[in-house]
Amino acid sequence: MEQRLRIGSGAGFSGDRLDAALVLAERGELDYLVLECLAERTIALAQLRRRKDPSRGYDPRLEQRIEQLLPVLKARGTRLVSNMGAANPLAAADVIIAMARRLGVAVKVAVVTGDDVLEQLTGHERTLEGGVPVATFAPLVSANAYLGSAALLPALASGADIIITGRVADPSLFLGPMMYHYGWREDDYWRLAQGTCVGHLLECAGQICGGYFADPGRKDVPNMAWLGFPYADVDEGGGATIGKVAGTGGRIDLATAKEQLLYEVTDPYGYLTPDVAADFSTVQLSQRGVDRVAVSGARGNGRPAQLKVSVGYVAGYVGEGEIGYGGTNAFARARLAADIVRERLNGQFDQLRVDLIGSTSLNGRSFFSDENPYEVRLRVAARAATAERAALVGDEVEALYTNGPAGGGGTRKYVQEQVGIVSTLIDRDRVHAGVAIRNSQSHAEAL
């Protein structure tokens, strides 16, 4: 088995750019391309889509990504791994097969199942956000366990061109191909920790290439309009070198790598994934040339006995309304508008939020004593049990047009159904991963 494994990261979230992934697929000389497109928010939205239409629930940009990438991936012999299946990975596979037939491309898709654990919950499980029983948030609409890399191994062994999953932990999408390629054992925790570290560096795509890092005049990043996406050359021991396609925008250096290494890591001594409790405190980073950073040294200390579960529940509707104020005295007029809406909606909603965007919306208060912005946008939002009640918010904001104060414009209002998210833990033996096969040249089968 060859000792060079190159894994590219073609998406860091559901709405990520399409062209950067295509450049990576065309010019990156990849063995695997990973598209990481899920988060708690995006899987909640996927559950909403599936509730409205059982044939939906997969990533809304699935067709766009696959239509662009599939011919290139097949021509290059690159395998695709992605959690674009979201709340309905089997339906996602069916869409891919239909698209492949239309394009005249032979493709085999392996679907990783088993993350949907709604029927396995008793309701007595305690939430991580307060320790109350999960049943407190009934009615529950979804429960998705974070599967680990082991769930990917049968799919990878099937020879499938595309592996589609639902909720798999972000770094596990990258670790699975490493385990399969090099034959790492599930209890080889030091290699799993190193692979997890590499996956964590890659999982947000453009971030390690300077995307989220950039701060003009302080941390400058070149050619950001054409930011490249990263890949990793992984060796048999789990060490890797992170790079990007020559000529693409961005930068990969010790500064960008360090920021991404610490991103969303609450405990660097015990970063928990389904695969391993990884210790990132021993990680070594070194510059190996332009846009090349080597990473090694992570350690593993067993793995958690339980898996995290993201639980969705019916959370009613959110109504919103916005209106802008500009020119002299804009802030005072926007604040008066906010006071008017608060008074008119007083007592009608348990949760009402009023923001003056450009002044108080991010921090809840202004940090400037001389408050005189030239333009301010008022945003009002409230949660309600019904869409009709939620619509009152936008109606009141829109009415400010002629009922004052002066100079308001550019109103918008909308109502959205909400799925709330809480987290809990579930014993591993209650989660049963499986694989289903879809083939554009034959019928479905299961492993």
C-alpha cells in the first residue's frame, strides 16, 4: 500500500464556496476529498425540511456540488466523503445516483446509517446544557448521534466512489480514510489522536488558509477573493503536512495553523471525539516551505464511553422585523422606534429581543460614550407558539413606516419555524451504524 495519502477539504460548512472545492479536485492530486457540511444548526434545518417533505432533508446544495465535482472526481480517481446526507442520507444517495445516470457517469455510493437514534432515547437522558431530562423539551423531532470513523470503514471497504453520511463527527470524516488506508486499529489511540488533529486542522476548509484568520493591517492574507482550500499529506504514523494548490489565494503558516488548532477546542488536554480523547498540548507545528506546515505529536488517551447526541425539538416560530434609519440623529430615531415596538408588544411574548444593529446588536450595549452613528438598523425578534402570533412582530416594525419616527425605510419581515437543539449522551452499545449501497448500474443493497 502506498505511503502517501492526500486528503483535501472541499467545504467547511453547508454554505461554503463551490469553486474552491472544484480547483482542489482538479489540481490537488487527491486520494480523498472531504466535504464537511453539518453543524447543529444545519442539521436542525435539515430536519425541518424532512418534516415538510420526507424525500428531502439532505444538504440543500448537494445537487450543485455533486454535478460540478462528480465528473472530475471520477476522472481523477478521487473518492468523496461527505456528511451532506444530513437528516436523510439515503435520499441524498438516491439523488446522487439519479444525477450520475443523467450525466452518464457510473458511480457507487455507500450510505452510512445509524446516527438517527430518536427511537433509542428514553427521555430520561440528561441534557448537557443544564442537566434536565431530554423529555423536558418534548415533542422531540430528531436525535442524531455523532458517529466516529469506525462507522466509515465498511463503507470505505465497499469500494464506493462516494461515501455519504449523516451526523459524523467533523474530524472523523478525515480520520476514517486514514484508518482504512493504513489499517490503523480502533485502539491505536496515538495514531487516532494524530489523525484527529489533522482532521481538525482541515475540517473548516478555508479557515486554515487564512479565511477566518484575516484582520486587515494586523494579519494580512493575500488574494482572499480566490482563497484556496487545504489538503494534508498524511504518513503512516499520522504525521502530516498541510498545504494548498499552488497559485490559489490565502496563506498557510504557523500563525494560521495555530489559530485553527485551537478553534473550538475547549480542553486541549482532552479534546473528545467518538474516536479518541486527544491531547493537543503536545502537538508540534513546523514550517516546511511556502504554504506548507507539518503537524505531529498529538497523543491519545482512550475514547469516551458514550457518544454525544444532538436532539431537536419543536421550538415554535420566530417572527422578525427590520427597519433602517440613516442621517443626522439616526441613532436617536432608531432608539425611539425600538421603544415604540417594545411598548406595543409588551407582555405578548416571553422572549423578545431588540437590537440596534451598528450599535448594540453584538454585545447588548454600546461601548461609545458619544453615540452618533450615521446609520442604524433596528431588528426586533420574538418566539411564539404559532406562526400567526410570530407575524405580529414584523407587522409592528413595518407599521413604523408612517407611524414614525421619521426617516425609516428598507423594512423586511418574516416568520420561521424553529427546531431547538439540546445535547445529551448515549451509551455506544445503543448506537448501531450500518451501510447501504446504491449503484447507478444496479439495484440497492445493504452490508
